[in-house]
Amino acid sequence: MKSLLPWFYVVAAFGSQSLYAAGASGQPEEGMVDYRQGDYFHAAQNLIKYNQASHDEPSNPLINYYLGRMRLYGYGLLKNNDLALRYLTKAGDQGLLIAEQWLAKYYLQINKPDLALNWFKKAAAQADYDAQMYSAAAYLFGYGTPKNPDAARRYYIDAARSGNVLAQYTLAMDFLSSRDGTNRKMGVIWLIKAADKGYAEAEYQLGELYAVGNGVARDPLKAEALLNQAAEKGVIPAQVALGKLFADPKGTRYDPKLALQWIKKAALSNDVEAEQTLASFYKEGKLVLVDETLAEEWQEKAKANLALKSNQIDTPLSLVAAWLSHDKSQDLAHTVYGLGGIYSAWNNKAALQENNYNPSPKMHRITRQELYKPEFVLVSPKEIPINDYFDFLAPTISGREAGTWSFPFYPIDFQIQALLDSQSPVLAEDTWQSPVDDGRTYPVITEEPANYFDDMTVGWQSKANFQQVLTYLYYRAILGDADAQFKLGQLYEYGIVVAKNMEQAIIYYELAALQQDVRAEYNLGVLYLKGKTATVNYQKGVDWMMDAAFKGNAYAQYALANIYENGLVDPSGVSIVAADHKQALAMLYLASANHYAEAQYQLAECLARENNGVLSVAARQNRTQLVNRLFQDAAKSGVADAILPAAFYEAMDSDPIKQKQAFSVAEEQARAGNSLAALLLGIMYERGIGAPSSQEDALYWYQQAVSNPVSDFILGTYSIVEDGMSSHPEKGRNLLEQSAKAGFSYANYNLAIVNKEQGMPFLSELDHARELGNSKAGLLLADYYLLQANDPDKMQQAREIYQHFADKGDRNAQLKLAFLYERGLGGPVNLEMAANWYTASAKQEQPVAQYLLATMYQLGKVATAPDYEQAKKWYGRSKTTYNPAAVALGFVFDTMDDNYAEAWDNYKLAADRGDALGQYNLGLIYEEGKGQPVDQLKAQSLYQSAALQGFSPAMAQLAGLYFQGINGQRDEEKALDWYKRSADLGNREANYQLGLFSETGVGMTLDFAKAVHYYQRAADLGDEKATLALARMYQYGLGVTKDLAHAALLYRSLAIGNNAYAQYQLAVFYYDGSLGQRLPDEGKKLLMLASSNGSIQANHRLLWMSAQLEQDHSFIEPVVVNALPEVDGQSADLMYLDALSQWNRGDELSSRTILNRLVNQFPYFTPAQWVIRKYSFFRLAK
């Protein structure tokens, strides 16, 4: 054993690539992913392990940055500002922009502007325009460097090109100050750019140029507009200039009222020029009445402000801050150059203590079990989209028999029709006679003598009128008027006014057709197709119809659609036109596009009857929209059969007006005995569409509907679940079976659920529903298969089902398929495919997909680096409906941006909806005082809510508040209870605290063995304090057999991660030879390492050793003033607990100081006396 010790400790001091090769993957991705999702303890272990394993290779700057941030915030690593700065500096030296930005702001914070400028310049070289602007300001005003306008100009030129408006304005003013004409033109160009972006100073300066025509054409109106814009934004010189413009009596814009208003506004802002101008106005009576008193008052104010400004000393810092903040601040702390985060925004002093952990915010993790958990629950009828019902019922909704149609016809000439109407007995208007006229109830019948001439000329006026119209039509037809020829053809075809004569009709139609009258072509087609010609020629009819259709005639298109749909066979059985559904649909599309209502209705019916289950989600949505529009247009055009289908679609609309219209139609037709209308009315009552929700009314109307697959499914389901109906399981099953036999897939789905609940075979019903295109059934089946992960065939079947429905556009299938690709379930990991499917699902507003896509961007799984803007975008899209997204968005603002206001908003959104992580993270903001005062009561309330949901970190924080005292009120009993609950759930902090309580006897019986047990559990979870405590227990044999080798092993595990106290303890082992051989040289190396990592004890020992080597030097141990916890007024047991707590943090000096106070204040407190004896309490320097 002794021969191995030197090698063992050399490894501990300097690390070994070969030693860590077995424990490190050689790739840092795992640790960086852990960091980005807030798993800081695992991140620390993985990143430190990687750094050690690859110490001969250039380390990844992001790793150093992440380790620095963890050390800075105490997340996953004990808080250590020196180590944090070391890591962050290394990352900055490696060219990591975010590290350079942080270092620049850090050195500004500690008032080292020269070092700050050095880092800003490095960031500026990476095109960071904030850094470019700071560098320009530093050189302009000589802050942290001698003034150098040329160097400043280089930086603000770069920033101006990047679009920074202040840089553009500064560059413009620089050019305008030149005497060179070309430079002045460039100045105007840059000034216009800045003014166009709304920069007020640029608007003012450009307005002045337009006012005098300097470098631009003089334009008083444009000058006034620009000055007004700048003045409204508070630019005082613009207000003064505008006042003087309105005060000039010779100017075209003279307005005393406006002049006085602007000058007074500037004067009230303590502008000396405005105050002097206002004083002269009152003295000279210009624009106002003479008032010597007011004149003197304004003059005195001007003198006072002038003196104040002349005595004001502007420091380079105040000038830089004013310039960068557009004169809004003389301090950089509250600008983009302020450091922010824990250095300035955290108000809880305890959180700033070195060598402590701070509780970190958490994110939700979506697990495979959570995402794919099959939920065997009956689907409620009201959850099913109405269009799923309609699509299934569509073939039964039409009131027409299949194949029944007729050729549409054109109306005859309107004059002929009017004459015919005048003779119609139906339309004739008899003179009305009052039954009380002249006191007679019945008309008096009188006989008149016969008149032969009158009898022979009855109706001569009507005949004359007809003849006049015919003569006109003949005259126009002879002249070649196609319209007249068509109308004459109609009269001969129908035998109206003239004798029916098909040959004459054809002649006139053909004459019109020669002139491209498509109505005539259509009517010719009808004549031939009806066999009304002397020589029957069906093919000629088809040809005429086809010609008219392709010339855009809607009637012909509609007729051909029906011919293609049914086929055309002559009386002898010869096929003229073969049935062709695709051609029929094409003709219906053409006729519908020409707004023919019958075609619109028929096309809508055809599309609704087709199997929509084979369509993709997007195609189905498009088809639904088209069918809806077709039914609506047909109904509006008077197609009665379209009214009820149109009502189904109006019921699906989100517009309340359309919903009420649908309800009105459904109610009217249902009360008239229409079964499908009764079904629709039941659906609308159940869902509260167009009327208040009423399950009682819904069930009444469902029962009024004639039995059909949908009503059977609804009533069958409610007979089983007893929702408003008496329980009749057998009746319910029979109705579901009846519906399933008719092919309604949701009935198969519910039958599967019923069968499973009753212990019967259920997969066949579920699979049949899937085959019918039911994605809900398909996904449930796949989820069920996926649970059987030990069966590769089932896993493959599940993957194929997800793929099938994902390809069709089902957003839930896309989500689950993406998760398979991301996690490598059932196949290799494919992040590109995962991102593609997540994106497809997320674009359909699937909140979990949006969350997981955002997480991929956050973790850097979409590209080579994280994209936090995309992550924020997708988290933002789903945060209102999905709590984990709100929590994650808050987490990004909290941990990546140090933007605690935005973090608070998002955490609160989730917390208010009862999300445990949102409540916990919001509690941390209140407890740590992030960006706001510390509020323990609010933190306690939030932790309590999260703890009651079983969230162990919240339990530990709640316990800590009870133990430390909420606003001074301690409750050890509650603290211990919550710590135990949390520890039982595996919480690191709770286990550590219970170990400390067991070791000290605070809150529970002193028990070293239990202390070791709890410390071990916490150490296994990565807790350095617990590991230090455990090492001490083994070192001194407390609760375990004394084992220095095991203690050394524990110290070594911490020394690798730069734990200074562990390094110091290992060095002491070397010097003392506690494990055998003394190794002073190796000990010194470890002491130097510990000292560089902040160990005061190691530093003292090195100084003492140096003094021993140099005889002319002596060593006096310096007095160390530590920031000790407040112990005055504490009880002995709490002081004792604080002492050991400090020791576990690695601060042995503070611990001994507290113990000294304790034994002096409480000389009979036995545990402290015992510890002093047990730990060989002596001065280390000796």
C-alpha cells in the first residue's frame, strides 16, 4: 500500500488522462445538454470529467463558460467567485463571445475600465455592436484609455454599418463637421439613415439642415416636421428651435401661442437658452405682455443653471454613460452594459455566500412513459368533431335518389313569358269586389245580347302582341342576331306561340351555334340526347354538349357530369358514354366554378361521401372548407336539399351568428320530423352551440332521431357511462355493435375500451378502427404496442402506425414519431428527422410538440449550437395552454438571460395554474430576491403548494425556510418533517441537512451512523459538502471505522474538481505521512494548487514553509477576518450546527472560530468540547 501512495497522490494533484479515459466519453455534449436543461449536478460531473480527460487537448470554451457560470451561481458546484472568474477568463481567451461580454461588464462593475475595454474590443472584433459602441465611447472620452478619436471612429463606423442608430448619428455628425464637400454629403446620408429610424437627435439636426438649406435643398415644411418630431421626443434644442421658428413675425409659420408653448417647455427643463429667451420675451413684451418680475425670475434661473453647468465636473465615466444611453443616464449599471445577474440583482445575502449551493430553477422533462402512456378511456360523443359525424352520414343526408337528375333549361324570351303570364289563370288578377259594396253580398248577374264579331275576335289583342314580338325576333334573326335565333329555336322546340317543330328549332339553334352561342349548343345537345330529332344521334348530342361545356357553359358541364357519373346507353343497349367518376367530378368542379347551384350541391355531396379517412389532415381540412363553401352557396341559391348540410357546417363554425343560424335550421327541420336534423340539434344542445348547453335536451333529440350509426354510437356510449341516461350496459354494447357493423370507427374504438374493461379481447376492435382511418384508435394501439418494448415486432408495428398517421398529417402522430427519432426508440437517433416532425406537429399548434421543438433548439440539437431565440419563440407559442412551456420560457430568461422580470411573468403564468415547477421557480425568485425584494412569505406559500404536489426540491426549500425562520419564526418540527419527506424522495439537499442534523443532534437525536448514512446519500447525488463531511467522518472515525485511505479517496474525488479544502487536506496527508510515507514535495504542489483555488489555510502553510526555509525571515500568522454567520443570540445547538456547516463548506477557520465562541459562551456544551478534543484543535501554522 505504501509504495502506491506517491503515484496515487500525484494523480490527485495533477490529474491523468489515462485515469479518466474510462470514466469520460471524450465528448462534452452530454454535460452541455445537462447544463442547458438545468441538471447542474450531472453537468458539473460530466464537464469536469471531460476537462480532466482531455487536458492535453484544447478544451471547449463553452465548457469553461458553463463551469464558470455554475461556480458563479452555486448551481451544481459550490459557489466560488475566484474559480468562476478563472473559468470565464479561459473561455474569453478562447474567443467565446458571451464570455468576452460577461468579462467586459464584470471589469466595468469592479471599476477596472482598462481591462473592461480590452474585453469589449475583443467582443467588438466579433461584430458585437454594443461592444463596438462602448469601445468607441471609451476612446472618445478617454475612459480606461487615452482619448483617441481616430480609434473611436473605426468602432462606430463598424457599428453604423451594423445598423446602430447612435453610431450612424455620430458618424453623420463627424462627417458634417468636415470642410470637405464629399464628407458633408456622406454626413447627410448617415443623418437621414438615423432620422429614418426615429433617432430624435438626428431628426433635430436634419431639421436644422432643411431649415437653412445646408447640404440639402431648403425645405421649411420638412424642417418644421422634423423639428416637431424631435421636440415631441424631448430634444430640448429642437423645442427651442421650433419656438424661435414660430416666434419670427416675418416667417410664414408665425404663431405666438405655439412659440411661447415650446420655449416655455424647454425652459422648464432648465435649458439656459430657453430661459434667457423667455426672459427677453417678458422684458421686451414680445409675444406676451411686459412683465419685469417674470423677466428677472427667468434671467436669474438662467444664471443659476449656467453656473451649475459651469461647476459641474463631467467624469469620463459619466460622459461615456450619457453618450451610450442617449443622455438618459450617467451610470452604466442599468444599461445593457450593466453586469446584472447574481452580482447586482440578487438581494438575499445568504445566496451570495461562498462555498455554498444555491437552489437552481427546474424544467419539466417529458418522459417516454408520460408521452406514450395508453389511455383506455371511452371517447365521449361530444369530443368527436362534428365533421367526423357528417362525413360518415353524408351519403344518407341527400333527399334525392341516386341517379335522378334532369337537364336544366333556359327561360324563354321575357316578353313572351310576360304575355303568357298575363293569360295564366293562376297569375290572372281579378278585380276585387267588397261583399258589402252597395249593401249587396253577391254580384248581380245580367245577360247581355250576343255579339258575333266580338266572339270571333276574342283574344285578338293577345295574338297581336305575340305577333309583334315574333316579328321582332324574326327580323333580328334574319339580321343574324344569335340571341333572337336562340329564342326562336326555344319557341319552336316547346311549341310556344308557334307550332312545335323540332326541325325548325334545330335550324335556329344551329344558326345561333355558328355564332358561338353556347346556350344553343347546349340545347342542341339536349335535343339529340333526348332523342327528339328526326334521326336519333346520341353521339351528336354528346358532341354538342361537350363543345358547350368546354366553352364554359355551366348547364352543359352539369349535364355531362351526370352523364359521366351514370354512363349513357342507348335503348338498344349500345354504350355511348362509359361511366367515369373522375370526369364527372371534373365537370362538377367546372360547373361549380361557374356558380351553378345544383352542381355545387352535387359536388359537395360527392366530396362529402368519399372516404375522407384516407386523406391527410391538411387535405381533409381543405376538403372540409370546400364542401362547406359549396353547401353554403347552394343553399343561398335556393337548393333546398343543401340547407341541412349547410347547417352542419355552420354548427362547426366559430362565428356565433352562423351557429345560431344552424341551430334555427336544425330546430325547424327537427320539429318537422327530419331525423338527421334531430341528430344535429342534439349535438348542438350537448355542446352549447347556438343555444345554452343542455344534456337533457340533447338526449331527447338523440332519441328522436331515427336509428343510424351515429345516433346508435351516441346513445350506446351514454347507456354505458350513465351521462344523463340510466345505466344499460348490455343495451349500450348492442347499440355500439350495431354502429360498428355499419362501419362507424368510433364505435369500434369504444367497444375495444369496453372489452378491455371487462377482460375480453380488445385489440381486434381497436385495429379495425385503425384500418377505417381512425387516428385516435391507431395511436392508442401504437402506444399499447410501445409499452411492450421487449418485443421488437410490436415496437416496429408501433413505429409504422405512427409513421402512417404522421404522413397523413396527424399532429399527435407526428409528435410521437418525432420523439422516437429524438430518443432513438425502435431505431437509431435521428435529430434531423425529429426536428422535422416536431416542426410539422408544432405548426398545427400541438403544444407538446412546440415544447419539445423549443427544447431541441435550447439544447443545441437542431444546429451545432443552441438557438435561444427559436426556443423562446416556440415556448411562447405554447405557454398559454401548456404549463411546461411557460416554465421553460421562464427558465431560459432566468438562467440564460438573467432577465428576472420576464422569468417572473412566465413562472407566475404556470404557478397560477397550479404547476409545481412554476410555483417552485417563482418561490426561488422571491426567496433569493432576484430583481426584487426578498419575500419569504410568498416563497413559503409557493413552496407549500409545490410540496403538496410531491415536488421534493420544494419540500427541501420549505424545510429550509421553517428551519432558518420565516421572518424570524422558526419551526424545527415542520422543518424536520419536510426534510424527511424530501429525503425519502431522493433529494440531495434534504439528505445533506438530515446528515448535519444527525451529526450535531439539532432537531433529532445525535447519531453519527445516521449522519454517515445521510451524507453518503447526498454525496452519491454529487453534493460536495456531504462528501467533505463524509471524508471527515472517515478521517476521524465518526459513525464508521476510521479509514484514512477512504477519506483520502473522497478528498481526491473533490480535489479533481478544484475543491480547495480537499486539496489542502490531501496536502496535510502528505506532510503528516498519515497514510505511511511523507511526501513533502507532492504536498507542496497540492498546497499551491489549493492556495490558488482560494484556501486560506493552504496559503498560510505555504508562507510558514517559506519562512522556515529563509532564516532571516519569520512568519506571523495574519489575523483572518471572515464573514461569519450571525451567531450572537443563537442557542448553543444552532451555533454548533453553524460551526460544522462551515466546516462542511471547507471553511475550517470559520468553523473553529465559532466553536471557540461556543465554548466560551456555553462552557458546559459537551458536543463542542468533544469536537475540539476529537479534531486535535491546534493552530495549523505550528
